Amino acid sequence: MLPQAFDAFVQQRPICVMARAVLERLFQPERLDALFERTAEKQYQRTLLFSSVIELMHAVVLGAEPSVYAAYRRRRQTLKVSDQAVYNKLDGMELGLSAALVRDSAEQATPVIDELKARYQPWLPGYTMRVLDGNHLSATEHRLEPLRTIWDAPLPGRALVVLEPETGLATDVFLTPDGHAQERTLLDAVLETVRERDVWMADRNFCTQKFLYEIAKKTAFFIIRQHGNLEGRLLGKRRSLGEGTTGRVYEQAIELKFNGQTRTFRRLTIELKEPTRDGDIVLHVLTNLPEEISGLLIAELYRKRWTIETLFYEVTQTLACEIKTLCYPSAALFVFCTALLASNAVAVIKAALRAEHGEEEADELSGYYLALEIKQVHEGMMIALPPTNWDVFSIMSVREFAQTLKKMAGNIDLKYHRKSRRGPKKPPPAKSKYKNGGHVSTYKLLTEDDP
């Protein structure tokens, strides 16, 4: 049972309470500080604790604070350090520590989702799906001295993110501070995490012979679009498998060679009904899944790869994961990982909604309206319910916590928080020839019969 002080917020603004409760659960200060001590190689904790930095950045990422400095000023009495100390901590944040935060949040969130019995239906029963994709952070401002004399957009880094479709969690992230680095430079680190019976799904940028061979060597599997530079020898005749969701599907064996070894994989060719946004009308997808798994099913699975694009969209559009004033790559990548932490918290909230309202209703939850409610309510809620009131969520058992979330989910107004579906975009009408300095009267255009 929650203290009576929570009742009004649980009844009227349950999402904000759920968000704060999940963050309280996932990011307990003692555990985060212990994670820092285990993982950090150069940084140290004295007056400014790692958990305090996380709490500050969550307020910024969730939109409760408009900037890092505003969040610092709100907490300056409790932090007891200068604003420069906070920025120095962010600028020196180690990449390994940022990545460890994402993994830790997924490990904490998974038991709660399982207790809710709210996993999505498995894409491929008996296998663990892993969707891999890259995201380069957008350009920052030119605040650093080396950037002040150039016009070029400064890129603070790149990240590879691993999505687990059954839970909706970002389970891992791989980071590089070089904004020009290719995604493939991080694949060796990805290979270290491959486990038996994993199925790795990725776009053509990740299609290298080494990556395919090493996945197969670990008794794991892949569904990866073939890159045009990957050469192989086609074997036998191509056979038609029938009509899939996106087009007709064909299958043919392909032989690849790497480091003196030869392996034969399956190649699926999909002749699309509609071209991709890049204008492609034919896709080639490579896989080493067993023959008993239908090529039509594999083609359909590859189509679901775009699920991770939805994750990136919510992280970049709904959560403030790219703060243009933080120019140091380590700081920018840390903020991106902090947004992934918040995204995992949202995944737990969605799991509670699935448990209470069903998958179809829960999937209509709008990330925009979720974030809007947090922005509008969080400050007042924290005045009425100071931080000490939230300790109750960190000491609950997993079962008690899951039941509490599910009960709060029953109070959510799903009609208000539903996504707004728009119709198909129409091509814009042709405009008159541009005239520099020209202007018109909107009133005349609306009232004259023949403007």
C-alpha cells in the first residue's frame, strides 16, 4: 500500500507517478554508485556522486528542467559543488560507464516486465532476437575553442544500440566519440556479446564477412541485408517462395569465403511492391537460420527491423537526448545513454499498460503526451511528495512493484494519451515564382474571389 499522500496523483496523474516510481526503482543511488566504482577506470567520486549526476540529467532528458544549468541551480544546495564541477564530470564521463548504465537498466527492468507477464509475442519462438542499428548524434554548438573558427557541423559521436523486441528494452549500446567513424568499427565489440541461439537483425551497413562468420561460429544466427560490396557465389537456381507482405520472395544459396574458410548461407530476394525511401525495389537478405524456418517468415521478420527506428524517434523527439550545448563527445554520448535509460523506464510503463489494458491499447500510448504530462506535473508533484516519500518503491519486492504499477495503469486516461494518427501526406501544390522581398495580404487572399 502506498502512503495516502500519493492518492490524488495516482488517481489524476498516474503516468507521472509511474515514471518517477520506475526511475526510483531502476536507478537506486547506492547501486549506481557501486556500478561507478566497479566500472570507472579514471574518474573518481568525492563530493559529487555519480548517482547525483544521473538524477540531474534525468530531469533534463524528461523535460522537467529546460537545461543542465537550470537543473543544477535547482539542486545547488544539495549537490554542494560548483556548476563547473558538474560540467567537468559530464565532459570526462567514460564511454564504458555510459554503456554499463544502459545494460544495468535493462537488467533491472526485465524482471519487472516478466512479473507483469507483459512480454510481446516472440518474433521467432525458441530464439532471442537482437535488432542492431546505429545512430549518429546531431551537431552541437561551436562552444569549444577548436570549433569557433569553423563553419562545419561538429558531430559529437556515434552509437550502436541493441533492441530486444520481446521487452522493448535497449539492452546494450556501443559508443565511439568519433562522429566520422563507420558503424562497422564497433562490430568487434558487438561480437563479444553474441550468445548461442541469438538472432541478430541489421541493415546492410553491418553486412561484413567477418561479422557473418563470427555470428555463425558462436552458434548464433543473423538476418542481415546484403551490402552491394559483399561478393559471393550464387549456387543452384533461384526458387520462388510466394508472395510476402511487401512483395514476392525468392530464395537461393550463396557461398562466401573468409580467411580461407567457405560457408554457404541462404539469400532471400524480395521484389518490393513499393520502393524504399532510397528508391530500391529489390532487397537481398542473408541468413543462416535453419531450412525449416520459412523464407517468407524471415522476410517478414526483416520488415520488423524498423521497430528500432521507432525507438530512435522516441528517444530523439520525445526525450531530450541531444543537448546542443554539450559539445564534448563523452558528455553528449552520456546524455544519449541517459535518454536510453529513460526509454527503458517507458518500456516498463508500457508493459504495465499491456498487463492492464491489453497489447493493442497499450501500443497506442503516445510518447509525446507521456512526456508532456511529466513536464507539466513533475515539479508540483515533487513539492507535494519530496524525494524521501519515494523510497517505498525501491524497497518493494519485484512482485509488489509490478502489482503497484499495474494498479496505477488502470487509472490512465488512454483516450487522452492515444497517438494521433495522420493520413498520408499529400504532395504540396506548386508555388508561384520566388520574388525577393515580396509579400501578400492574407486577408485579401482569403476574401477576394480572384487573388
